[in-house]
Amino acid sequence: MSPPEIDAAVHQQLGALDAKMDRVLADQDQARADRKQQYSKLENLERRLDDVDRKSEDLKSQLVQVKTTTAEIDRWKERFLGMRMLIVFIAAAFGASAATFGKWLAIKFGWTG
């Protein structure tokens, strides 16, 4: 049999080892919980990123539609400007013709001296 001091020292060392093992196991449990939380956050981030990508694609398609509509509006604007210029030219030509015809009539009928 071993002396009681050796038994006490062995028991003390075993108790210290047991406490260290408990701390190691607790650290492992905490690390496992932390990794689980990180993976959960990462999955949420990936889902949000997928949503952002989807919304970005939707915005791109809407932007293409808006650009097409804007280009067509610009074409119509140019056409209306051209029509307005043509109308102004025709009105000016008509006015000049009417003035010339009126002057000719006035001279013909002797209304002017």
C-alpha cells in the first residue's frame, strides 16, 4: 500500500486534471456554439445577398424598359419639334403669301396710292 501523502497527491493531481478537462470540454462546447452562431449568421447573410442580387436583376430589367421608353419619347419629341417647325414655316409662308396677295389686291383696286 502507498502512503497516504502519495494518495492525497495523486488525488489532488487527478482533481486538477479533471478540472482542466472540464475547462477544455467547456471551451469546446463554447466554440461549437460560436461556430453554430457564425454559420447561422453566414446563412442569413447569403440569403440577404441572394435577395439583393435578385432585386438588382429586377432593377436592371426595369432600367432597360425605362431606357427603351425614354428613347421612344425622345424620338417623338424630335418628331414634334420637326412638325412644329414645319407648321411655323407653312404659317409664315401663308402669312407672306396673304400679305403679298393683299398688297397686290390693294394695288389692283387702287386702295393705296
